[in-house]
Amino acid sequence: MKTILWIVAFFALTQVLGIFVGVTLIENAKMVPQIQELSIVTPEQSTDPLFALVFLLYILLGAGLILLVVRFYKGNMLFRFLEFFVVASSSAVVFFTFAILLGADVLTAILLSGILAALFAAAKFAFAQIKNATTIISSAGVGALFGFSVGFIPTLLCIVLLSIYDYIAVFKTRHMITLAKELGTRQLSFSVTAKTIPARKEKETEVKYVERAQKEGERMDLGSGDLAVPLMLSVSAYKLGSIGDSIAVALGCTIGIYLTLWFVSKRRVFLPALPPICLAGVAALLVYKMMGMP
């Protein structure tokens, strides 16, 4: 149960940080038009439902490339380079937001965030213990940037398509399980990890303790995609009216991840996390709106 609670806490922290970053970008872009240039799409694409198909195509292409690398490449350098690039580019969004809040102009904020993000990503090489921190901050950056860039309807369609893909990747092709196992063993910043290890008994030898710890210890991982994708929906929901919409989605998603992890822990099975998480988020938003909340 402790591992579940830790993973849920990591998930909730990502949602809170990401919503803060996304809403800050949305509001500041109204006063400083240059911030809107950070958007990953054009103004026309941001409200185009067909963008969801383009986004899914990129996801499929990326997954295919990683699968090829995992199958034929047994080294570490390429994975470390990929980790550095992902962490640096996505965490820069978070650092940029805080620089803007501290009063920096856009150019200065870009320079500062770039330097800090590169140092942050490099720190992971020296301190492997910060893996969860790098995953949370980079996932918050990705989710916030997407939610800032794209409207609610295209984002919702992206979520639906990604949930279908997640289902197929886990239950049909099963390549998501292969990726999770392979990337998990490399301790990369593409998932958050929670572990529980039993206490050593009195007079227990080290060898016996290690053997027992391996049997009784529990480990649980949640991929960065399962952190960032629900956040995309939470941030884009802000555009429907208020911060309450974002909070409703995030709260529903958090309940969804808890129930999903509880089921996985009880049944000892692999499940696609996105469908139940995002369904719970959308359901919470509908309840919030049906209550007549703004």
C-alpha cells in the first residue's frame, strides 16, 4: 500500500506543478504576446481536431524508433543522451515560468531556463537518486506546454486516441510492457519509482536478509506519459472557464490512478493506465459542470 500512496503522491505533485505552470503561461501570454510563441502549434492548429491524429502519428513514430533501439542497441550512451535531451527541454518550460514570475523579460527567462535545465539534466548523471524529481518536473513541463498550446477539444481527442493506443500497446501488441521493462532497468527519467523494503530482523545474516528483501520487497513504476497526458487535459480545461475546471480534472485523474494501482497491486497484472485515469478525469469535469460551477 505504501508504494501505491507514494506513486499517487508523485502523480498529484506533477498535476499541481503542471497546472501552476500551464495556467501561468496562459495568463502571462495575454499580457506578453511573445510568450505565445512558445506554443508547439500554430493558432489555427490549436483548435483543429485533426491535430489529434497528427500528434498520435508522432507518438507511434517515436514508440517505433525506441523499440528498434531497445531491440538492437545494448549500450547506454544513446539512452543517456535521450534522457538528457528530454529532461533538459521539458524542464526548461518549468524554469522559464518561474523566471517570468520573478520579473525576467522573455529573452532573459529563455536564457536562464536553458542554463538551469541543462544543469538539472546533467545532475541526473551524477545523482541517480533524483530520478523521481527529474521525471516529475520534466513531465510537468511537457503536460503544461501541451495544455498551454492546444485547445480543450483537440486535447480531449488526443487523450481518447492515446488511451486506445495504450490499450492496444498493453493488451494486443504488448510492446508497451517491453518498453516499460527495458527502460525501467536502466533507471532513466521516464518513470517515477516507489520501493518498500522490509526491515532487517535481529540476528539475520546479510545474505538471508537480501534474499528475503528481494521476495518481500515491492516496487512500483508509473511512466512519464501517464503523468503528463492527464496533465495536458487538466491545463487545457482551464480554457473552459476557470481554475476549478483544471482542479476537477486533476482530482478525478488522481482518484483514477489510485484505483488503477490498487487493482494492479491486488491482481498482479499489467494494465493500460491512461484509459481509467483520463476517464475518471473527464467524469469529474462533467460532475463539476453539472453542479453549475463556473
